[in-house]
Amino acid sequence: MSKLGVVTADTFSKYRKVALVANAVVSAIATPSPDPFSMILVMIPIQLLYEVGILAVRYVGKKTVEL
């Protein structure tokens, strides 16, 4: 989608706080126990994937040729 210009790294960075809250909600639903430690253990990889996604979009954005 970044090659098509639908999303940019700036857009991902702008909505980072929203994604963090959404990741917390998804983690709270996904964990079977109510303790915050297990929720955080599930939330960390999800947030890391989001950050890697930002880096990937920046990398692909540099490789994109404008027509």
C-alpha cells in the first residue's frame, strides 16, 4: 500500500498513540488471565511489529519512483 501512496511513514507515526491503545485493547482481549503482566507480554510483540512496519514503509518509500 505504501508503493501506491495510500499510506506513508508519517501517517503511521502520527497514529502511533492510537495504535498503542488499540494494541493494549487487543492484548487485553487476547490474554486469558486478567493480570497486566501477561497483557504486556502479548502487547510488546504487537507494538514491535507496528514499529517494524513503520521502518518498512520508510524503506519502501525511498525506493518508490514517482511517475
